[in-house]
Amino acid sequence: MYGMTTPPQHPVWITDPEPIEGAPDDVSQVYVSLVPASDPHVIVRFQYVIHEGRKIEGPYAIHVQQAPDTPVEEWKPVGATLIRDLPLTKLERVARMMLTFGQRTPEGAPLDLSAGVFEPPPAVEEIPARAEKMVRSRHPDVDPDHGPGALRRWKRLTKLAEVQLEYNAAAARGEKAPATVVAEQRGVSPATVNTWLHHAKKEGLDAQLAPDISVVAVASE
């Protein structure tokens, strides 16, 4: 196992790829471990599978245990309440991102996340321009100048992209119900927003929030 550090000094440990008994030779497993800022007395380990040295899948297992440097007298039970309150989704995003930093394909390229694209949420005034950029990048064949049908599709795609970015921005601000926030802004129901988000994903316009590094504990000096 080797350690990595993400700014500002958040320790993450990644094991070297190792074979899986009974699996093909081009399939290996890797564990990524990190200490949550909310519960620095424990360590959370995510198990991933890497196919052909290129594609990350998982996590297929999550282990929560006492952190190695936690004195025995400071151990606390790892019960259902602690596990329920851990920000596992955010921790897993960090683990997955760091795995791409720590491993490379045989050609030296980053591994395939198999989980969309991480993009930082834009400022509100930047959303229309970012939405158009997303559409041009992921649907280069759609040109609004190529007739009424193309214009209608362009408008639909840019609206879906805007809704996705508005949702991401609300989530990044810590809104507990980002779909409701977007719904209020647009004068529709949250169910309508969720439908738009579903269509955005089907059109390849979903953009995952950049990992929140603050959920990982800062290393002690």
C-alpha cells in the first residue's frame, strides 16, 4: 500500500493492483482507503476492480474499521449509526478520483472512470454559456443553423444542460433538495425537474460534481 496526499494534506492510501482468485489475468483489484473528516477515528476502504489496466468498476465492497493510528483507548464502536452518518457518496467520489491519479493505463493515460465526467459547478451567470459548450462538445452534429428541426433539438439539449448545471450548482451550495430549488427557479414541479435530469443523462449531458475533498480528514502535523 502506498500513500498519496491531496491538497491540503488529505491522506489517501491506494494498494497496488493484485490478482483476483478465479478471475481472468487482465482483471485486478485495488483498495482505496481514506479517513473521513467527520469521524477521524475510523478508516473507510473501497474495493475497486480494474479491467485490462484501463477501466475502473465498483466499488464492490466498503470496509469501515478503526484507523491504524487511533489508540486503542480511543476506539469507538463501528455501528449502524456511524455508518449511516458517514458521507459515503462523497468519500467514494474522492476515492475514485484519487485512484485515477494513482494508476495509469499501459500507455500512461488516466483510467476510465466509468462514471461520467467531473466538472466544477459554474456560477449562475455562466450556466447558459457552459450549457452551450456541453451541447457542442457532446452533440457536435447538432447545429441550430441547419433548419427548424435542428434548432428545436438544439434548444431542447441546451435546456436540459442548463437544468443539469443548475442542479449541480444547487447541490454544490449544500442545498438538501436541489431539484426543488431548480423547480422553484423555473416555476415547475420537482418531478418535472427530475424528468429533465433523466433526459439529460440519456442525452449524455450529465456532469458529476467535482469531488468534495473537505470530507477527508486533514493529516496531523
